[in-house]
Amino acid sequence: MVVTPPRRGQPGNAQHKAGEEIAGLAARKAAARLLAAVIDARTPLDGLTDNEHGHPQYKALDGRDRALVRAILVTALRHRMTIAGLLSRRLEKPLPANATALSHILNVAAAQILFLDVPDSAAVDLAVTHAKSDPRTTRFSGLV
């Protein structure tokens, strides 16, 4: 007997169960939050990703998600200029100056799509869900 996972929009899909977190979303939210801390507040990455004294959002993750967050952050920072150039070419007009949260979400998704072995559809779906869940970026969710 072959068991297939429920399709999007069907009962049983984790995206539609009230109160449940979508698999992988917490890691992407943590990655965007920590990327903001490193870029905007110039906080050292090593301190944020310390297993004992790191950022609470990072420490709340399990070991696999912590490794994913660290891989996303290192990749996004290493390829920051490449990602910024590619994103700017794909946008019809630049992001508003106050849309830094959206910029970090896009950078996290782009790092996964371009440089990590994450399926494009998964990275985009989680980025859209993240943008819709954050009041600062809800209005931009169609852009993602």
C-alpha cells in the first residue's frame, strides 16, 4: 500500500492545522532574525549561534534546525553581494528603505535556492508563509 502525503489545501496538511507550526518555518524565521542582527545591529554571528548563550530563537531549535540556520546564515553572508545583485535585477523597483525585514526574508530564501540544496518550491513557500505571518511584511507577501 502506498501512502501519499496530503496535497496543499487538503485536510491533514500541516499548513492548515490551527496552532501548528509549519515544518522548517521556525528555522527560517530564526535565520531571518539572526541575519538582521548581524547586518543591521552588527552583532557577531558566533555569539548569536552559541549553543549555551546564543539567541533564544536559535536555542529553541533542535540540532538539525540549528545546523540549517547556521548554513543559511553563513551562505547568505558569504554571498551577500551576489544575492543583492540578483534580487535587485529581479525587482521592478527597489524595496522601500523601511522594508529591511522583507529584505532579510528574501536573502534567506535566495541563499537556499542559489547555494544550498533546498528545493526552490520549499524555500519560496516558506518565505511567503513567513512574510504573511510578520506584520511588517504582510503587505509584501505577493512580492516574495
